[in-house]
Amino acid sequence: MSSGQAPRKRKEPSAEPRAPLFEVQEKPLRKPPRPIESVLGDVGDLPDSSRRATRRASPELRTAEPELAPAIAEVAAAPLTSQPTASETARAPRPSARPGFGEPRPAYLPRRELDRPMRDPQPAYEAYPHWDLPRGQSGGRLLLVLLVGLLCGAVVWMFLQSPKTYISRYGAPGWSEAAGDMASNAFGAIHVAAGEHSVLGQPTITAAAIDTILAKYNSPAAGTGQIWVTQGQRYGIDPAYAVAFFIHESTAGTNPGWAGIKPDGTLTHNVGNIICAGYTTCYGRFRDYASWDEGITDWYKLISAEYVNGRGIASVEQIIPIYAPASDNNDVPGYINVVVSMVESWRQGVLR
């Protein structure tokens, strides 16, 4: 301490009493709620394991079935010290909780229902191995569906065609024609009524007789008699009817109004006036053949495939109404009479 400073005085404590920072009250705390007491009342000290008095079930819990009520009452009235027998236990099942409103439930669940093993869930559908395709071959199924669709479409198209549409192509008979021939012969699909004239059969006139007939008409197809006979034998059709159709359609190729004569003087060699119907070469609405051989062969093929095997008809009376329908301004009865009379006279040796 320096000499110039006065000494500090010690501060004495105040004699006035201070107010307490907090107040201590003697009011005891409330006891914590005990939920079990709200249901069962005062149970006293929980650790106490002494036996308590028997309590009756409240009316709200008595929901057992009417037929089980006597058994439940008997169990409730029995003292706690007595043990129920096995028969009593099986006879008096324990009541269950009250079911919901409008929901019928059994009073108890049998033990066997609880012990039943759970089965594996069954699939919603069964897979068939024979429909499965190896990986990478899914396009095969699509191709098969397309082929079936095309085949069905072709069949429907053939049935929807007008009778005057003739389907034929020049060429040797394929496997389909051979199959049709065998099916027709096996099942007897070809029917010729009594009194009608069938075009089927072996040649009834010779190649020389055909040449003589064509020569009398000054036909440009003269000298083709052997072609008519050969193709007739090939398709099982009497060539006499083929020549008769040729004469009636174009006067053996000499009629000036025949559609087979081109402006330059060449011919279509279409002996039956077969319409184009998708053929590779056509002149107007009719087919155009490179030679008499092609034209004659295609006529036989048309009658065999379209009428005999396709429709199951083989008589002149059945073929001509479709071959030359009245809707095309054809005299159907006159056409039939001309063809039948020509063939009958040739078979009798009258070549005219």
C-alpha cells in the first residue's frame, strides 16, 4: 500500500434478513395413476403374492353361445383350489372375445385348425410345356400364325369369287392337284346325275379325227389333234368335249369377233376364252398363251382343278352354267345343246 492511499474498510454483512430464493411447501405430491386399479379396483401392494378373492366376469364379457352358458357358469362357480378334470376341460371350452358387429365368429377355435400345416400357394395357371418354344425361336410361332392366316384368307377368297372367275395356271400338275384327284376318287366327291353327260373318261375320238374336224373349220389350230388327245389322257377328260368348247367359243379360232385375235393378226391361243384372273400374260381381259400347246393344256387344267376336283362336278350340264353364266349374256341351254350334239355326232363317225 502506498503512503498516499487510505486503507480500505471491510464491508460488514447486512443485518436485515433476506428473502428466500425458493419456497418449500409441505403439500404432498399426487399419487401416479395406476391403470390396473381403474379396471380391478384397489389391488393394494402389487408385489404381494397373496391369494385374492374370486371376481365375477362383468356382464359385457358374457358373450358365449347359449348352449355353452351352463358349462361356463359351472366353471365360474367352481373354487380356485379345485382342478378341473380332463373331461370338464374338453366339455367347457374357454369363451372368446366379443366379435365385431355383424361379424359371426365361433366361440372358440379348434386346436386342429391351429395345428394344420400351411400349404404352398398354387399357381394361378398351369404352364403347358408343349406350347413352350426354346429361347430365340419365338419368331417361329409368329411365322406359323401368319402361314395359317394366309391359308385361311386364300380359302375365303376362293369361295367369294364369282362363278365366272376361273383359276388356272399353265404347267404340269403339282402335288396339290394329285392330292385332289386322289381325294375325289377316294371319297366319291364327283357326282354326275342320271341323264347328264360327263366330260370324264378316255378319248372317244382319235387325233386324226380331231385334225379332220379342225381342218373343216379352216382353224389355225389344225394339226394339233395329238395335243388334244395327249392332254386329255393326262387329265382324264375326253378330248371330244374340249374341241366342242373350242368350236363354240371361237368357231375353232376363225370367228372375226373372237377376242383372241390381236390387231397385228397374231392369236392368244386361248381355246376356251379363259379370263386373265391373275395370269402372267394377258390380252385384254383374257389370257394370252405363247402356243396352242399351252392354251390347250391350260383348258384341261382349268376343268380338272376348278370343276372336277375343286367343285366336285363333271357333267356338261353342271359345268357350263358356271363356265359361261347367263350374267355374261350367254345362252346356257343353247351352249349345252351344241356341245352335247357335237360330241354325239363325232362318236357316231359324223365329223362336221
